[in-house]
Amino acid sequence: MDALKKELKESIIEQLNLEDFTVEDIADDDTLFGDGLGLDSIDALELIVMLDKDYGIKLTDPNEGKAVFVSVEVLATYIAKHRTK
Amino acid sequence: MQPCYINSAVSISAQDTLDNSSFLENTISFEGQLAKAIHPNYKSFISPIASRRMATGVKMGIAAAKKALALAELETPDAIITGTGIGCIEDSEKFLNAILDNDEEFLTPTSFIQSTHNTVGAQIALTLKCKGYNVTYVQGAASFESAVLDGQLLLHENEAKTVLVGGTDELGKYLINDIILAEAAEKQPITTPFGEGAHFFSLSQSKQNNSFAAIKGLKIFNKATAETIKIKVEDFLKEYALTTENIDAIVLGKNGDAFDELYQSLQDSSFKSTPQLHYKHLCGEFFTASAFGFWTTANIIKHQHIPEVLKLNTIKKSSYKNILLYNQLKGQQHSFTLLTSC
């Protein structure tokens, strides 16, 4: 699980161009949207595509997305359970 | 048309031009085929949250635009008009490559949103919260001149009192290699490197304390030959009651290719006794490179000094009042721009 969390943090930094962040700057339970990392709706779309492309998970229900993208911790748990690749 | 006044001129180019303390004093010469822009610390101009999705051209454009407004002591212009030949090619390439790499699946929105030609103008407006007139011109090598002409018309028609005009183009990573290959196959190819840059200017309807030059006239036309260009330039100057003898310097967009014969034709005839200047060896060739020429000319008028690196001949004038810019690319998209002191 730790390896997946690290991988996710690296992907988030790279895909969302968070130039000023390093893996160490993102805590497992940091809120991704709003006050935490400050991600927005465009980032949410980027993350949805990332889930599909890298882990074979298709998120179609917006409410499900809201729950999944709370933090790296929650996201990693969800991926571990639902990944198809 | 009434002249409009230049109150600030800002350049981000392959030379150290953003710093206003010197004017082309220590220039860089290029050995290779690319003249990449010298980038400032963009954090001084754009917040990290906003800049993380911006490609090179957008960052250059916003930084140059913001500095142009600051120098002109203007918070929000009435209009923002941008010229670009190739738009945000970096993001266009990224998006198109993602389509190919992922077999038309998994397309992310950011590079698509940022890949349009009007991204720079739009991002400047968003940054300034400027809801005024906002247009981007994409007219090849006459893109910047089209933006200036529109600005001039807005001021002349009293539809705006202040206008921010600029030109911006970025090198990108892939298309430029094809352009270099295509150019190498030409009999007489472009010999200057290929470049990039962003140039912005604050223009006003009336003369202000910080006005240092004026745009007297501008003409864009698509066709000319080494013979007809001499007549065209005389006709253009006649519109402003000037002759070639009244021109204190001519600034030419020479890039070394076969179409330099158009410039040479003017150098050998109408402007034989005029100081002749060039600039594309400093900034590289790109669709809005003429904006670097415009920046150079405005600064010559401001400083009343021509840096040695620009000179094609040794003729000097005691003062530089009227300076004519002539640019074209591959024998098309010609433009004459006449700047004057004020």
C-alpha cells in the first residue's frame, strides 16, 4: 500500500503540474480539493482519466468521485480494491 | 488615421531584453538552429497555482503584458489585442501526441483547453480581470501587425483610450523539427535560428507623460516583388507626406533566405543613403518576430541610439525621428510600420 501511495503522489504531482510540491509535501491524509492541495474541477477530470488509464477504473458517478478523491489514503484504498490493471 | 502613442514596450526574447536598464548591450550570438527565450522568474508575475497549467508562450505573454502595463502605469486597458502565428503549439503538440499515444482514449482536458490560439489573450484578461475588447489575430508573419492595426483603429474610432497590444509565439518541441527539416531542403534556406518571444506594448489615444514614440502608419499587404516593393514603399510614405529621404532608419526583417532580395532591393535603391538595420539574428525567426523589430525601433527612438549589433551599414543620422520597419516571410505577409518620435 505504501508503494501505491508514493506512486499516486508522484502521478498527482506530474499530471497536475504541481511544480512546487514533492512527494514528502503531500501527507497521506491531506485533503486533495479545497483547503488541502487546492485542486479544482479540471484536476478532478485529470484524476478520473488517470484512474482509467493507469488502473483500469472507470468512475461514472460524480458522487463516487467526490468520495474517492478525499485524500491519497482514501484514493489508494479504493484503487487497491477496484483496480483491473 | 491619427497617430497613437507608445507608453511602454516590453520584450521577452532570446536576448536579455526584459530588463529595461540596457538596450541590446551584451547580446548573445547563436550557433545552433534554435534561439530559445530567456525566461524570467515567472513567480514574480503569476501565482504558482495559476501558472501550473500554463505553457511557455502563455507565461511569456502574461509576464510581458503585466510589465508593459506596470511601466505605462496603467491598471486595466480598454482592450487587449494579441497576435500569434502558431498559438500555443506546446499544448497542441501535447494533446495531439496524447491522442496518438493512447489510441484516442484517456484524453485529459488541460492541454486541450490551453492549446487554442487565443489562450494568451484570454489568460491576460483573466489575470487582469479585464472584461473589455479581447481579440487574437492569427495572420502568419503579419499577426502582430494585424493586432497593432486593430489597436490603432480602436483608438482612432474613439472606441478605446488605452490598448494593450502584443505578439507571442513559442518554439514547442516537435513541429519545429519538421520546419527545420523542410527549410534545410530549400535552395536558399533561412539562416537565422528559429526563435520565440513575447512582446507587449501599451498604446494610448492621447500623448501622455510617459509616451516616447508614436505609430504614424501601418500597412499590410500580401504580395510584392523586388521591383514592386520600391513603388509600394514610396506610395506608403506619400500617405504621410513623407519621402524615403525623410526616413532616418529602415529596420529590415532579413532572415537569410531567398526572399531577402526584397529587402536588398530597398537597401540598394530607395534607402541607399539611409541607416539600415536588421534584428532577426538576435531574436530568431518566428511569426511574431517583427514585434521584436517594433520593440527595437521604439527603443531607438526613445534612446536616440542604434546599438552596433543592429547595423547593416555605417550611415549615421544626428537624430532618429521617423523609422520604417519592413517585414515579410517567404515573399508574403508584408508589412510596413512607421514609428515616429513624439
